[in-house]
Amino acid sequence: MPDVSAPTTPMWRRWLAHLWYGWGNSLTYWGLRTTDVSFFRAAERAYSRAIALWPEFSGAYFQRGIIRERELNQRAAGLRDLSQAIVLSPEWPEPYLRRGLIRRFHGNPHDAIADLERYLALSGDSSWRDEAERQIAALRAEC
């Protein structure tokens, strides 16, 4: 997971942000195991704390975006977080894939195609490549 290290953010804040990020990942795991939404809410708060400590932490935006959209049904907030992860780490392919799939299934086909094509351009030979290609073909057939 690429992150932009801002020289203005002290090392201790980045270290503490990673601790909150790890805690958020743990809470997400337990939310998935138990299907208890309170774990996802707590994970969202943990990722938010990581972001507050280190505003350039693209991984925290990415994870919070996934939790918000997929588990907490906060689509607009999730898309904003994924977009911020892209702004901070424009060569990281995963946020494009996630944002593209969300846009694909929620009525934004042209932007979905652009995101999925960008994912394909950046990802190389990934396990999601075939699925991204299938989704692009389906979107083009629908448009």
C-alpha cells in the first residue's frame, strides 16, 4: 500500500497513525467475522483518527472508504474517501478498481469505465484484471 510521506508530518504522528490504522484493520476483521456493524463503526473511527494524525495517509482513506460504502451504506462518503486516496497516491491501482466498481453498480457507467481502465493501466497482471475487463465490456455493451 503506497503512502505519500509528507515531510511536514512528524515521524511520531505517522507511527501513531499506523497504530490506529492497524486497530481499524483488526476491527474490520472482527466486523466481517461477526457481522456486527458496531465493529465497522469503530473501524471507521479508527481510520478517521489515523487520518487526523496524518492527513496524507492514503491507505487510511482507502480503508475508510471501503468500510463506509460497503458496510455502513454511506456511498457518497465512501466515494469521497476513495477519491482522496487517488489524489494522494495516483499510481496506486486498488482505489480505482473499488471506485470503478461502485460507480458501475450505482449508475455512473462512464466514470466507472474510466476508473476501471485506469486500474488496468496501473495494475499489471493482477488477480482482478479479468473481472475489470469483464465489467468494462459489460458497461460498453449497456451504453
